[in-house]
Amino acid sequence: MKTKKKDFHRRAIGSHVLKPETQMMGYGFDPSLSEGSLKPPVFLTSTFVFDSAEHGRDFFDMASGRRERSPGESEGLIYSRFNNPNMEVLEDRLTLWENSEMAVVYSSGMAAIFTAIMAHVKPGDVLIYSQPIYGGTETLLLNILPKWGIKAVGFAANDSKAAVDVAFEKAKALGPIGLALIETPANPTNGLVDIAYIAGKLKDERNSSDERPPLAVDNTFLGPVWQKPLEHGADIVLYSMTKYIGGHSDLVAGAAMGPKKYLKPMKALRGAIGNQIDPHTCWMTLRSLETLKIRMEKATDNAKIIAEYLRDHDKVEKVHYLGFLEPGSAAHSLYERQCLAPGSTFSFDVKGGQAEAFRFLNELSVLKLAVSLGGTETLISHPASTTHSGVPKDLREIAGVTDSLCRVSVGIEDAGDLIADLEQALAKI
Ligand SMILES: *Cc1c(COP(=O)(O)O)cnc(C)c1O
């Protein structure tokens, strides 16, 4: 019997475009290459055997960029620091969520962020970034990059356009802008940054190579299901896949998506320094992608129920949840333009200070006390004494990271169970 050759990179049936949640179960993997295995095996190998000496030469020519792939030719596997089937299937599937030309995966979110910076910024360039930003990123920008002559200038999420304009002038006074790096919504306060406005500002800038500096967006909090930065003018989308994409608090990984122009140099740098993901973690991440959308939907539904419960509780001062933005406010209209849902990580102030917050946190049992977010389980933390304890108290207070603030990452448990736990703990304050 003759069998028809299947296309494992098929994007549509006729004019019907397939959704990422459907494609996660098969896209980019040909079972016939793996004994008919439905799922990709874990390819625990450091190196790959060439069919011929000519193939080896061709693969190296393509991998090093000496020539482009011809139609129908495969790029070929060489060595697992450059590529590996698990890594390639994962990258192919990630492009679908972001509708991007290319995806490159990294050993952590920080590895993705650092590689984006090092691939696009030169000594003497200035980086402009939004604040607050993930603590690890802030450490890179303020303590590590200055050693290579790269300066950073910040502006606050929720800042007016005029304040962003002032930050751009301040940055330009120090040198050419090499890259803009923003995180929206910001952690832990959910302040928003206008992606399209920053993209528009960069149009008028030239970096030290006389090109428009790229805009990188850390989309860990809402993406890829609830926010699509490439549609708003971003050039590079960055992820800690440790959070929602991995989603089970059992792996550390990162990714970048975007057009080849910005991603190819990042892939080349990964090959040079070796911050790729190991095959097993790629496989775990592939499994997670199959349930990404339903996990994010359920967590988002739960978060709305929890946020509404907390808002109405007399021991709670204020809930900083994207679903509660004032209609008619600038933040609300930006939210409507940029975000598809409020997500499931938010913070709230209990009445009182650190003592009251600690008393409440210590009584919880279903909600686990831990940093990180985006897992199936609900996690709660006290940013002022943990993730943001390195920030001086006065700056913390300005950013809204008060001693009474608790951050919660709502999971996919039964919402009633979570409320029962919150209820008994709030009663002890
Ligand atoms: C966790 C996180 C990171 C760092 O990611 P790792 O996978 O821990 O390296 C970067 N940005 C944001 C917004 C994060 O939440």
C-alpha cells in the first residue's frame, strides 16, 4: 500500500488555520523518524552521525551561516549544543503561540535575557528599561553590564508619556540607545508599559551600528496566551518558561521569539556559549505546552474569583488586579488595547504592616509560601522581605511594594478550597 507523505509543519486545513492548542499535540514531529512513536522520544545524545562526508560539510556550512538552506534540504543535526530533535520540536511549537518567524530556547529565563542583550548591544550603548523589572534582570543591568561599558536608564511602568520621553533624553545623553527592554505587567504591582509607544519612540533612534534599536519584551506574566507583544511592535519576546509555559514548578528554562533578523544572532551566541536546554527539559516543556491554554484559562478564572473575594474582605486594604482597573483611566484603555485577560498573578495589601502580613501568611496551608509563579499550585509570597528585599525601603514604597503587600500566583485548584484557606488565615490577623 502506498502511503501519502505527511506534512508535519502544516499550518492549516484548506483556508482553516489551526490553533496553537491543537498543534501542540503533533506539530514539527515526524513519528516515522522515531519507530512510529506518537510522542517524541528523549534524544539523549551529544552528537549525530552524518550520512556522508558531503552532508557533514553542508550541515556545517548552513549552521555557520556560510550558505542558506536550499528548498527541500534539511538543516541537519550536528551536535547537541547547536541543535537536537527535542530542542527543534520545542522551538517549532513555540513559534506558533507567538506567530513568530523563529524561536530559540535557553537554559533559563535569565539566559534568554542575557543572550538578547549581549547579541544586540555593544560597549558604549545605553539600554533603556522599565521599572520595576524582574530582580535578576535588574542585577544584570545595574551590577554586571556596566563592567562591559553598557549603561542602563530606567523609567517607571505606569509613567506618563512625558516621563518616558524624559528617560529617553537622559539615556541619549549617555550614548546611543542599543536596546529597550520592558516587562509588562510589572511584578508585583501589575503596572503596565505601553509596548506600541516604546516601539514608536525607537523608530527615531539609531544604535552604534546605525540601525533602529530593537525592543525586547519580557512576556512571562501574561504570555503567550493573554498578550502578544509582536503585534504591538516588539522585536523580541522573552520568556522565563519556568513560570506559566513550564507550569508545574518542576523545570527551569527560557525562550526568545521574533523575526530571524533579531533571533539568528541570539541563536549563534547560544551555540557559541552553550546555554541551550538539555533534551529532557525540552521534553518536559513539550508536555507542558499541550496543556498551556487550559491551565492559563483555569488559573485566570480562579484568580478572578479570589481577587473579588479579597476585594470585599474587611482585612484587605487594596487588591492590585488588572481586572479592577478604573474604566476610563489611561491604564484601563492601555489594558484593553494590549492584554487579552488579567492573568492569575496579582498582589494585595492586608490591613496593617509586616506583622499582620506574616501572621496571615503563616496560617495558610493550601496556599504554599514560595516565590516563583505560574505553576498548577497556588503560591503566595511577601515581596518586601524576599524578592524585593534588596531594594531600599523608600524606593520600595514608591513602587508600591509595601510591608503589607502579599503576591499570589493562583493555580488550578478548586477556588472554593483556596477561599476556605484564605478565610481562616485572614481571620487570624
Ligand atoms: C522568573 C522570571 C525571570 C527569570 O527566569 P528564570 O527562568 O528563573 O531564569 C525573568 N523574568 C520574569 C518576569 C520572571 O518572572
